[in-house]
Amino acid sequence: MRLLKKLGLAVLLMGALALPVWAYEGAPGLATGDLTPARRWDILWDHVLVDLWVIGVIFGLAALYMLIKYKAKNPTDVGTATKLNKAQAVAWALIPVAVFVADDFYLAAQGWTLWGIYRRVPENALEIKAIGHQWYWEFDYGNGVVTQELKVPQGRPIVLRMHSEDVVHDFSLPKFRVKEDVMPGRITYVWFMPDTVMDTIVTCTMYCGVAHSQMYGKVSVVPPEQYTSWLESAVKAAADQQTTKVKG
Amino acid sequence: MTAHSTTAHGTPIEHQGHGHHWETSIAPFAVVFGVFFLLPLTFSMHFVYHNTILTAVFAGIGLPLILFGVAKWIDEGLTQKPLVAGLAGVGMPIFIVSEIFIFLSFFATYWMVRLSTYSWPPEHTPEMPVLLPLFMTFLLITSSVTVHIAEEKLEHGDLAAFRKWLVITVLFGLAFLSCTTFEYHHLLEHDFLPSTNAFSMIFFSITGFHASHVFLGLSIFIAILLPALGGRVNKTFVLCGSIYWHFVDVVWIFVVSQIYFW
Amino acid sequence: MSDAHHGFNLREWIFTTDHKRIGILYLIGALSAFAIAGTFAIMIRMQQYGPGMQVFDSGSGYNTALYFHGAAMILVFLIPALTGFFANYFLPLMIGAKDVAFPRINAFSVWLFYAAIILALVSLVIPDPPDVMWTGYPPYSVTTEGNTAFYVFTVHLLGFSSILGAINFLVTVIYMRAPGMGWNQLNMFVWTILAAFILQLIFIPVLASAVTMLLFDKYLGTHFFDPAMGGDVLLYQNLFWFYSHPAVYVILLPAIGILFDVIATMGKNRIFNYKVCVYAGIGGVLALAGEVWIHHLYVAGVPDWIRVGMMITTLLISVPIGLMLMSLWGTLYKASITFNVAMHYASACLFLLLIGGLTGIPLAMTVMTANLGQTSFVHAHFHFVMALFSTFAIISGIYYWFPKMTGRLAEGKLAVVAFWFNIIGVNITFWPLFIIGVQGMPRRYFSYEQFPQFAPYHHVATYGSFLVALGMVLTLINWIKSAFWGVKSEANPWHSKSLEWTHTPNPPGPGNFPHDVTVSADWTPYDYVK
Ligand code: HEA
Ligand code: HEA
Ligand code: CUA
Ligand SMILES: [Cu+2]
């Protein structure tokens, strides 16, 4: 009988230890296909929420139940829990550990997959320079065009190469679920996929002084044709300005 | 909140074994506020507010307070018995763990800065001396030996020899600090200031921080020496001083190898 | 409060080297910091009520308020309350010691703490107050007009105070336990505070050197954080978080320790799986605490391999903490719980810890931070785990040991009413912040005209904070009232088995124990179950 108990425990433990491996193998990654990173972020967020709610509800209900159930009937009563024997103690450690590790690996694998997508810039991405200042954003399209509003064509990945002229800022585009710090002395990047025509904002999320919360700018996603014509006229305007400057 | 000293049943504390009164000491209070005036306030008055008068006033309040507090503290340490004797000999190594991490942070900074640049040393760095650091190493290592001898002598109850070797140690330490002063003077003359370049900021912060430790070690020795002249010695205190000194010595080896000879 | 032999003697309090009185001094300082920083919190909430100016007439006033709120709450309230007050008052009593190993150094620590409070308060009335937030990132902290020096020195004073405290208590626990007391007979609180001190000892020096470099950069013209001159902006952030992440466990662990002591005593139960909780739980947190700091730099442009590596270590922290939770929950199993006020707060803490801890998990995932980082989701996360869980654990502990310190009880209707204000108020305050955080409400914004859609949530949060303020003020009134006029308590009101209740009077006199304490090999502080 004791042998059987021990054997049973051993099997249980081995099963528990296999759990992390299974979780890792079983991490499906995210459905592939043409989803934008922002959309994938939302899907993963739903997964994570479910995960956390399950853990939270289990622990929460257990606490609630025990707090009610084990209310003292009589002020002189004492608790009746018995001391765990060695096997129980070990099992009560290893099994939860395996479950927790499994969950952590699952989340890590999912997060890692998507992070890979976040960092791998698509080859056809349009590159624009973003510069942080106290307290405004500047966008440099190359060929002399510098604006304070970010205008991008719909349907093409955008990669921003970023740095700051003064203190640390943080380029945050909540609509596209991206953000990355912008600092002097280093160049950082983010990329995002503007899939629909819209107006949204970029805002600074790293404390940078008194007007930190005013450091936001307009971001507009426009149809590609409109973008091209805008850029053409902007280039011309920039060139004109350059010549007047030289003349003057 | 309460100065109550009776039990729940109202028995006065006097009937209760150990400890009949609340222990007090003015020393810690004096040292803290001495430090408060001498460091944050004096520094701010000078570097932030550029106010010479207040700088002098605050330093003038801070320094005597510290000296008074330390003297009082040492006096109490020599006359009062601790609850458990000898624990300071354990406390010091634990403190040194902390110290190691301060030095490590500065060294890590150094490595990070140095390994991320292409050319080292950066522009405007004058020729660094080679012989001087070796000589300083010699001074410090010798002083570690002499303080060890002093301890041996104390162990054998030879107070006079203990004092003699301690004085020798202090002299070596002072010689070391003189070398530092000499070197700093020389470098400053060549316009090598803490703000000059990436090497200067690291050079001055690490060697300066180490020198401040030498200074502290020497202060401990002098604090041991003065009462020892009157025949009062606390062996645990001596042990702490010498552990600290050996530590300062070991750190110097790292400073020399990393800063001067790499 | 009068005493037959000598009444209140101010000199004896200021120059005291007695651990209990030093503890009380810590408590007074920490609670004052809480009250002031809490008052600032209410002003912050009123400012964020809607977009545009509400109570401050400029962003800089708000920034100083927020700087003071964050820095004071963490550095001057939570850490000193736990490692200063609770450790001082109760640790020597729990292990049967007459005092700490170095009583004068202990007095030194508490006055350093007060010096820091003075400096922090002075920094509010000087012309250019610090406005660098509690994190003090350069280059901003170097280029700002604000007085960064006072920030640095506040950190120095507190840091030195904590390091000395750590040495003191480590030596005390190792060498001054009552004869016969083995390592597996320590109170959970003693274990957790010990772990906290180990973290303080190792990591504070790193913070101290980081802010020292800040000071040099700003006032001596060095270039540690100036990339144009060979420095590095990220260096500071790395050093800062190398300390400040472990610091959250300096806050978490002792708070859990208090919870264990309250729950085991009020439930008259043994600690579930004690050894696993201590060696794997606390030990695991210690082992991992120093390997996760990059999770505060996930979007700071550090190399990708380190972001992914520390995502895994950060997630794995949930394992040892999960083990501690198993023991905490297990201690309820088959208990026999009496609900005094301390137990009310302890019960609430279980849920606050769950919410706060679990919301750390998405933040731990690098990619999730690309949207959640630096938003009010982070606020809500750490307010739940720190401002609510740890603070409620402190309140719980104060109620639990109130009779020990004053000889009087602080129970009663007022305490319970205040409890309900607090627990309802905090949930109303911080849940809306989770919601708007996910939608992109950034941190440290005194105004948000670009996000008008968040105003209704901010309204709710602000009203919630008024409830908390009411609850906290009532709690404070209750404590003051009870300390002087409360019902006299019996010697061991909760029928505890722990030494601080069984072997000393309320409050203990000089020397703590009327008779020398020894314990037998089968004694434990949670020895209820027959
Ligand atoms: C007491 C304080 C405290 C504590 C204990 C924690 C605990 C944790 N914190 Fe938190 N945190 C802060 C205080 C704290 N934090 C503060 C102050 C900040 C902001 C600083 C600033 O920028 O100003 C912050 C910010 C912060 C960030 C950075 C966000 C950002 O700035 O973008 C991250 C990211 O990883 C994070 C993660 C975590 C994690 C994973 C834990 C874990 O330790 C939590 C572990 C606990 C649990 C998970 C719950 C219990 C366990 C179980 C029920 C077992 C099963 C669970 C699983 C298997 C998942 N925290
Ligand atoms: C222990 C830590 C702690 C605690 C307890 C609190 C408590 C509270 N915090 Fe705080 N908070 C932080 C730590 C803490 N906070 C930190 C670290 C930050 C980040 C700072 C940064 O970004 O740098 C932060 C930031 C922060 C913000 C973000 C602002 C922004 O980013 O722009 C907000 C906004 O809602 C907030 C609100 C509150 C509220 C409403 C409470 C309430 O729970 C407070 C309740 C308490 C009281 C109301 C005091 C009671 C008063 C008395 C007992 C006496 C009465 C006195 C008189 C009448 C004089 N906090
Ligand atoms: Cu730029 Cu905040
Ligand atoms: Cu952290």
C-alpha cells in the first residue's frame, strides 16, 4: 500500500514536471496570416486576460471560501490542519511549481513570437526619421521634407528611425500598439502597419519636463495617391524654401 | 507614543530582571546632524546656490558636531558593555559586502564606457604615471602587514608595541594620501579635470572614492590610537579597523590593475 | 500615559537607543510621510479630474507634487515603515533578544531617516524644487532647473540608513536568537524581513552610486550620462532599476510576513508548508530579484536578447511568489479564524495581492509593454501591489500589534467603518486606471486634452480617492484616540504563541523580557494545533 502511494506520487510528479515541456511545445504561436501586429497584440491580450482571470478567480474563490468556511465557531477553538509529511510537502511544492512554470512558459512563448514580429521590419517598409524635442515631434522624410505631423500612406509598413535632441522621450502610438524610447546618443526604431485611413495621435510617454503631456502630434493615414501628391508638393515647397534661403 | 513602563497588570518595570532604565546616547544624533550639515547642506550651498557664507556656516556647524559625536561614541564604546560582545567583528564584513557593490557599480560604469568606444584613452588624456601607482601599491600593502603586526602585538598584550606599529601604519597611509594629492595636483595642472573627458570622470571618481576610504580607514586608526595612548583599547574595534584596512588594500589592487595598467 | 517613576521625557526619546522607541520614531516619521504624500495624491487626483488646469496653475507644480508623492511613498513611507518600524519593534521581541546588536547604530539609522525627511520637506519650499520624479532619469534630471541635489541627498541619507539597518538586523538574527531557537522556528515575519535586508544590503549601493554620478554630472560637469562625451543615458536606467526592482520585494516580502503572522495567529493555525515557503519561496525571490530589472526598460532600446531573457526571468518570479501564496492560502485551510480589525485588512490583502501581482504578468511580457508600458495600467498595477497591498498589510500589522505597543486596543466601529471606506475607495480609484491604461492613457500627465474620452474614468477615480482619504483620516484618528483613551488590553489579546506576546508585558520595558527567554526544540510561534 505504501509502495503504491509512493509510486502514485512519483507518477504524479513526473507528470507535473512534463507539464512545462508540453506547454512550451504546445504554445501555438499566433495564427499566421495577414494580421497586423496591432491586431495580433489584441488577440494575445485576450489570451493573457483569460489566463489571468482563470488564475485570479481560482485563488480568489478559494480565499473567499476558506475565509467564510473557517470562521471560528467558538473563540477558544484552534485550527485543525495537520502537519504535512515529507511526500505531501514535496508534492505541494513541485506540482504548483510545475503548473506555474508551465503557464509562464506558455506566456513567454506567445510573447516571444509576437515580439519577434514587432522587431522584424518588413522589407518594403517606408522609412521615416522621427526626432524628439522638448516638447514636440519632428518627422524627416529625407529629401528636405520635415514636418510636425506624421503623414503616412495606407497599406504600407512604416518604420521610424528615432532619436532625441535633448532628453529621453518615448514615441507612443496607442492606436498601433507600439512605443519605444527616443534618446540622445542612440537610434531606436518601431514599425507599424497603417491599414486603414484615419487620423490619430502620437504622444510622449516618458516624463520629459513641464510640457511632457503636451508633447503630442497628429498622425494621419491617407490613401497612397494622396500621400504621393502631398509628398511631391512638400518636396517642392522645401526646395523652394531652400532656394529663397540661399538667395536671401 | 508611550513612555509607559509597566506590564499589563501594572507591575513596575523595576521588578523585572534585566535593564532598569532606558538606554540613551547623544552620539548618533550628533553625528547624523553633523553629516546632514556637512554633506547635503554644505554641498548644496556651494554647488547649487553658490553662497559662500552659508557654505562656511553649515560646514562650521557640521564638522564640530561630527567630531563631538564620534568622540562621544568612541568613549561610550570603550566604557560600556554591549549585550553580546564581539559582534562588530561580524558587522564589518557585512558592511564590506555593501561596499563591494558600490565599487562594482563604478567599475561596471568604467567597463561599459570603455568597451563602447573605439579609441581609448580619449582625447586630452595626459600620460599616466607608471611608477607612482606601483609605489603606492607598495605603501598600501606594507601598511596591511604593519597593521597585522600591530594586532599580533595587541593579542600578546604588548600595548606599547601595538601603538608603535599602529603609528607606522598611519604613516604609511598618510604617505599614500600624499601621493594621491601629488598626483591629482599634477593632473589638474595639465588641465585633466573630472569634466575633461570620459576617462577623467572615471579616473577621479574611482581613485577619489578609494582615497576617501583610505582617509576613513586612517580616521578609524587615529580613533583607536588616541585612547590607546591612555591605555584604553577595545579589541573588537581594532579588529574592525584592520578588516576595513585590508579591504581598502584589496580594492586598490583592482584600481591599479584596471585604471593604470589596462 | 503617565508613568509613576518618570513621565514623558523628551530627552530620553530623542537620544534613545532602545529598539522599541526607535521603532516608534520610525512609525511617526513614516506615517507623517504617508499623510503628506497622501495629501499630494488627492491633489494629483483632483488635477487629473479633467483635462486642463484644475488645481495646479502650472505643470511644474504638478510635477513636483508627483515627484514628492512617488518618492516619499516608496522611500520615506513604505520602506522605513517595514524595515524601520516593524523590524525594529518586533524582530528583537520575536527572537527573544534584549535589543539589536548595535543599538547606537540603530539610533544613527533613525536619525538619518529623519534627516532625509527634513531634506525632502525643505525641497518643497525652495525656489526650484526637484521635479525629476522618483526615478530621476537623466539627461532630464541633469538639464532641469529643479534642484536635483536634494533628490540625490535624500536617497543617500535613506540608503545609508537602510544599509546600516540591514547590517544591524542581519547580525541580530544570526547571533542574538533566544537559546534553543533554530532557523525553522522563526516567525515568518523574521524570515521575510531578513530577506528584505539582504536585498537592501546588496542593491542599495548600486542606487547610491547611480545618483552620485547624477550629482557629479549636474554639479561637477562630468559626463557619465552624456552620450556626446562618451557617457550613456541608459547606464543610469540600468543601475537605477538594478536596485529599484529588488526594492519592490523589500516592500513585498515583509508585508507578506506580517500577513502570515496575522493570519496564522487569528486563524490559530500552523503555517502551511513552512520550509518550502521559506527556502523555495523567499529564497527563490532572493535568487531572481536581481535578474529581472530590464522589465522596466523593455521599450528603452536595449538589445533584444536581453529583453527576451528578462521576460522569462520576470515571468518566473511568479513561481516563488506563487509558492508563498500557496502557503498563505494553505494557512487558511482548516483554520479557526477570529475577525478582528487586523484580520479584516489581512483578508483584503489576499485579494489586493492577487490583483496587483497578476497584472504584473502582462507587463512582464515584453511585447505587451509596447502598449501598456508607461501608462496608467502600470499605475494601477503597482498601486494594487504596493500602495494597497503593502499599505494595508502595514495597517493590519499596526492593528494587530497595537495592544503590544500601547497596552490598549484599537478595535471598534470606527476602525471597521474606516476599513470599508478604504477597501471600497481604493477599488473605485484604481480599476478605472487599468481600463484607460489599456487604451493608452500615459503616466505623469497633468493634463490630457488629447484624450478627452478618458475624462469620465478620471472622474470616477477621483471620487474614489476621496473615499480613501476619508478612510485613512478616520484610521489615523482611531489610532490616536485609542493610543491614549482606548480600552485596556489583556496581556495576550489574540492568544498568540509568539514570544513577543507570551514573554513580555504590554508594552515591554527596557531590556524587553522580565526573564531570560529560552525555547524548546518543539516550540514554534504557531504552535496552536494539538
Ligand atoms: C511592492 C511592489 C511591487 C511588486 C511586488 C511588483 C511585482 C511585480 N511587478 Fe511591478 N512594479 C512596481 C511595484 C511592484 N511590482 C512599481 C512601483 C512599478 C513602476 C515603477 C515606475 O516605473 O515608477 C512596477 C512596474 C512593473 C513593470 C514595468 C512596467 C513599465 O514601466 O512598463 C513590470 C514589467 O514587467 C512589472 C512586473 C511585475 C511582476 C511580474 C511582478 C511579480 O513579482 C508579481 C508576482 C505575483 C503574482 C504573479 C501573483 C501571485 C502568483 C500566483 C497566483 C501564482 C500563479 C501565477 C502565474 C503562474 C502567473 N512591474
Ligand atoms: C506606497 C506607495 C503609494 C501609495 C500608498 C500611494 C497612494 C495613492 N496614490 Fe500613488 N503613486 C506611487 C506610490 C503610492 N501611491 C508612486 C510610486 C507613483 C509614481 C510616481 C511617478 O510617476 O514618479 C504614484 C503615482 C500616482 C498617480 C499617477 C499620477 C500621474 O502619473 O500623473 C496617481 C493618480 O491617480 C496616484 C494616486 C494615489 C492615490 C489616490 C493614493 C491614495 O491611496 C492615497 C491615500 C492616502 C491619503 C489620502 C492620506 C491620508 C491622509 C491623512 C491620514 C492625514 C490627513 C492629513 C491632512 C489633512 C494634512 N499615485
Ligand atoms: Cu517628451 Cu515626455
Ligand atoms: Cu520591477
